[in-house]
Amino acid sequence: MGWRFLWFLAFLPAWGCRIHASYAGATDVASLQALRSSLDLQARETLREIRILREEIARNQKKIAELSQEKAGLVARLEPLLTTVQNLREDVRAALERVASDKKKLAALEKEKKQVAAAFAVKEKELKDLLARQKKILVQLPALRKEVAGLEKKGTPEFQALWKKREELLKEAALLAKELKAQVKRYEAARKIFEEALKKARALEAAASKPASRPASKPASRPAPRKKSKP
């Protein structure tokens, strides 16, 4: 019995080491399996995330392609609009230049209208004076005719003086009538100029008050044939 106990004690360290080694190996295998399971799970999660990211990248690339097509379409649609805007800017600039020129012309026409009105007032006053003088002469003529008729019968020097005065008055009346006709003609010419200036001023005021618009292109018209001058 004693030798068996001694034999047990002799082999006890070896058995202990073997038991410890087998237990440690079993623990390492379990931890490795758990680690492998964890790594496999992480790998599957990573692969799933990678697949999701690839799908999202594909969707984003598809959206980018669609946006690029939309951008190209918008650019194609915006090009004529930009051309139209540029044309409108040029038209507005030309219209503003025309308005400024029309304003200058209108100011010149206003000045000319004032000058014509002043000249018209002077000529009207002169015409009234001439009419008054002619009326005065016409009023004096019947009395002079009666006096001349009476003196013709007498045949005195007074008749000669009155006849001379009559001739002078008739000449003056003829000159006044001639000047009156000239004044009437000048008056009519001044009135026509005044009316034309007034029409131009009104037309320019109406054109300046209207909004600027792009002038429509007119078809080219053939020149009218010239009329033959009569001999």
C-alpha cells in the first residue's frame, strides 16, 4: 500500500501538467472558435455594409448621370433664353438712346415752337395794324371821291392838290394791299410751320410716353416707280 502511494506521488506532477495542458488546449480552442465566430459575424456585417455602400454608390452614380442629362437639357434651353435676354438688352439700350435723342429733338422743337409763336404774335400784330390802316383808308376814300367829284366840276388848283393826294392815297392803298397779301402769305407759312412743329412735338411726346418695344422686322419693299415729269 505504501509503494502505491509513493508511485502515485511520483506520477502526480506529470498527470497534473497533462491535465493542465489538456484544459488549456480546450480553452484555447473554444476561444479561437468564439473568435472565429465573432470574426465571421463581423465579416458578414462588413460585407453587408460593403454591398449596401455599393448599391448606394450605384444609385448615386445613376442620379449623377440623370442630373448631368438634366443639366445638359437646361443649358440647351438656357442658350436661346440668354440670346433673347442679350437681344432685349440691346433693344432696351437702343430704345433708351432713341428716347434721349427724341428728348433732345423735343427740346429743340419746343424752343422752335416758342420762337414760331413769338414770330406769329409779331406778324399777327403787324397784320392787325395793316388791316386798321387799310380800313382807315377805305373809310376816307368815299369822302375823297365826293370831294374830287365836286372839284372836277370847279377845275381849281385845289382839285389838282386833292387829285394828287388821291393818287398818293391810292398808291399807298395799293402798296398796303400788296404788303397785306405778303403778310398774309407769311402768316400762312408761319402757321403751317407752327402746326408741323406742333404735330412733331405731339408725335415725339407720344413716342416717348410709350414703352420701349423691339421693332418688328419689316419686309423689304420695292421702290415705287418714279413718275414722269410733264413737259
